[in-house]
Amino acid sequence: MSLRFGSLLSGLLLGLSATALVAAPQASADTGVAAVGEALKQSPVYVAPGAEAQLSKAQADGLAKKIKDAGKPVFVAVLPATAEFPADKVLGAVRAETGITGLYAIRLGDGFDAGADRTVMPRNAVRNLTEAVKTGAPVDANTQLDNFVDQALTQVRGSAPASWGTTGADQGAPVGGLIALGAVAVVGGGGAYALVRRNRKKKEEIRREAVARLAVVVDEDITAFGEELERLDFHPGEPGADDAMRGDYEQGLDSYERAKQIMASVQRPDEVKGVTQALEDGRFALATLDARRQGRPLPERRSPCFFDPRHGPSTEDATWAPAGGAARTVPVCTADAVRLRDGLDPAVRTVETERGPRPYYDAGPAYGPWAGGYFGGGILPGLLVGTMLGSMMSSPAYASDFGGGFEGGDVSGADFNPSDFGGGDFGGGGFDGGGGFDGGGGF
């Protein structure tokens, strides 16, 4: 019995030693961005040496408990305004050092800034949230950070990192508790890793399903465009053909081939946007060629018909309202414009869903990239207001579900693109001691 107990105790102590070695950098690196990053891997709130007067231990613990209870990837650091933490780089440097996707808030001296991975919170939301907690006069750290966290926890996407659940921050913990913690760390580490793998596998399955769903619609579009090329029946050497016509035809052929090539290599739903952009370019080229052959005025470059981009470039704008929605102005082809004037329903593009055929704008978020390639980022939100697709595209979840990348709380490690991490893009003087700065837009 004693031998078995000794073996068990040795194993537990060995696991504890491994855990202690992992945590050692935090204990040995008392200052600098590296210390901040290591500390935030273990707890959502870190107060650096030299900044203790800004936020007491009780206040920091209360803030950390609030974040942990919510289970959200919100990180808060309170730092002294010293050369160790350059105001123009510290936010991005802390995010890179931590290596975990999330929303990061830093109180640097009396200044404040925040930034987030786009999969966690959109840039505009970070900007607005940051501005909301800034005032014209200095405000104490506890009030500012508490207000920021309260608002952030209702908006941020993702889950808290698994590492927060295994922190041993209390230096006065009894040896028995530390041994138990070491045992949990040994077992729990594998469980956390399995959970991360399971979540990522689920995300990949969702993306594959979205690509497969989009592929049906896009293949129909590519086929329809090929049929348009055949119906046009243009021959570069035909009587009356000139260089302008041949140029239009060549552009149409190039767009057709480009659309097929892009679709053949699509791995993520957002990549479909390139396919529909190519088809939109090609359809305008064919419309221009047809006008030249018929001796008509060349068409104006307009958006495709809103109801079905296969109808070709729109010819006018019309007022239309989705079922139960507000009226808005949409670009329409001549045939749909006539239908609307006659009180008839337009010829809307439908796609298959679990509920049967539905208009593409009421079929789910996977069709966002498809529509975005045709209509562009600027016009699309206004067209889709009040539709299912419009509602989904306006939510923070949309980009992370169908745009790629890591979700909040995921360990990104070296797979971190600084351009995907930011906050506001407006001025205020940086961490200037007055609660205002440049919102984190330049990382």
C-alpha cells in the first residue's frame, strides 16, 4: 500500500513540477510585455508592478471574477506609463504575447485603449465601446474598467480560454491544494486540448457545409453565364466586328474562365465573393458587346438586378419591400421593373433550404459572400435591411462563422494577423493621460 501511495504522490508531484515550469516565466519576468502576456494567460486581469495604486488587489479580483463568471475572452491590463510599455505598440504587443483571441483593454497611466480580434468584436463596436468609457477629464481606473467590462461582456463573442480555469494565482495556497491542482492540470490539459480540437473540427464541418451549399448556386450562375455566351453567338471575325467588340468578348471569356478557376479552388465561403465578382464583370462586358452589335447606346455600369444577378446589369432603380419589411430602393432589370409597375412579384432568385425554396436573402448567412461579390460592400447592407441575410450579416457572429479565423478564446499562437486586430481609428492623442487616444487602429 505504501509503495503504491508513494508512486501516486511522486506522479502528482511530477505533474505539479511540470505545471510550475510552465508558469515559471510569469514568476521570473516581473516587468515588460512578456510578463503581461504570461499573466493574462492565467487570469483575465493583470496589474503590473508600479501600477498597484491604480487598481487595488480587491478591485482586480472582483473584475476578474466578473469576467470569469461570464466566461468571455476579455483581457484587462493596468500598466504604468513607462518606457517598457510604448503607447503606440503596447496593445498589439500584449495581444501577440498572449497569443489568445479576445478583446483586450489596457489602462496605461491615465490613458485607455482597447482592441479586439475581428472574430470577437467588429472594429466599429470596439471603437464605440472605447469612446463610451472615455471622458474629457481623468477618471479612476476602477470606474473606467468596470464600465468597460460591463458593456463588453454583453457584446463580445467567444468563450474564456481554458487556461483561466487552472490558475494558481494565490501564492498562499496550501501544499495539499497545490498537489491536487497539479493532478488536475495533468488530466485537464488533455481535456482542454481535446475540447479545442473538437470545436475547431465543428467549425470546419460548418464551413464545408456552407461551401457545398454555395457551390450549388454558384455552379448554376457559371452555367447560366456560359449559356449567355453561347446565345450571344459572337465570332471575332464576323462582318462588322471591330476591336472594341472583340475586346468585350475577350473580357467575357476571361471572366468565365476566372470564375471557374476560383470556384475550383474555394476552401472557405468568403472566397466565393471572387467568383461572383468575376461573373458580374463578365455580364457587363456581354451587355456592352450586345449594345455595340445592335447599334444602341452603351449601357451605364450599374449593379446587377437585385432580384437575380443572372438577369444582368440593372437598368433602373425601383421601390420594393420584402414581406413584412420596410420599402427600399433596389436596382432592377427592365423585366422586373415592368413586373413591379404592373403589381406583380419580381422574378426572385430562390435557393434550396431546409424549409424548401426561399429567396436568397431569406436563406441564411452562407449566401452573404455570394451576394457581396455581385453588389459590393457599400450597397449591400442597405439593400438587405429587414431580411434574414441582412440581420445575420450585421451581427458580430457572421464574420467569425463564415469568414475564417479563430473564435474568441482560441489559442492562435503565431497564426496572428495584426491587421485583424484593432479598435477605433479616430484621434485623441494616444495614451495621453486624459482617457483618450487613437483607439488602437494602427496595430
